[in-house]
Amino acid sequence: MPTDSHTIDATGEKLGRLASQVATILMGKDRVDFARNQVADVTVTIENASKLDITADRLDNKVYDRFSGYPGGRKEETAREVVEKKGYGELIRRAVRGMLPDNKLKDPTMKNLIITE
């Protein structure tokens, strides 16, 4: 069980700035016992995710895509579609995930992120 707990209120925050702050805390870079080969002993809780400061233009123009590896297997969805299907928490989750290093610690680190609408 992680010992250090952070609670962040997302009301009026910009998505990218919030995500970079959360990614830094989750990696443990703000702690004196930082070790890049271990998952930090922290939990980050984000409250009021639905009150993020995101413009309507950004919701329509930001595109998330994924590729299955097969011909014609590229799928796209806008940020608005993500919000309708999974909520604002998924936008934060994807932004933070993109700011973490691509290694074996990414999935265990993401388990320490808790988002409430």
C-alpha cells in the first residue's frame, strides 16, 4: 500500500499542465528517495475531473488514434467521443500515460492514479 498520498483538484486546470504535474508525482521525481528503476510509493487522487478547463475547439480537434497492426486497422476518435464514452477521467488518464516513460513500470505506476468525476 503506497504511503504518500496526494489529492489534486482539477477544477479550472488545463489538461496538459495537470497531467505533467501528476506524472512527475507518480514517477516519484519530487521525493528524496527517487529511484528510476522502482515504482514510487505514492498515490495520486484527482477530484472534479469533469470541471477541467477544456475548450470546445480542443474537444473537437484533438484526435486519439490506435493501430491494430492489420491493414485498415487504424481507428480514430476525437476527445469529445472519448468523453461521451468514458468520461473526462479517461482524457486525464491518457494524458498522464503519455507523459510516463515507456518501460515495464508504466502499468504498475498507472495503478497508483485514482480519478473521480
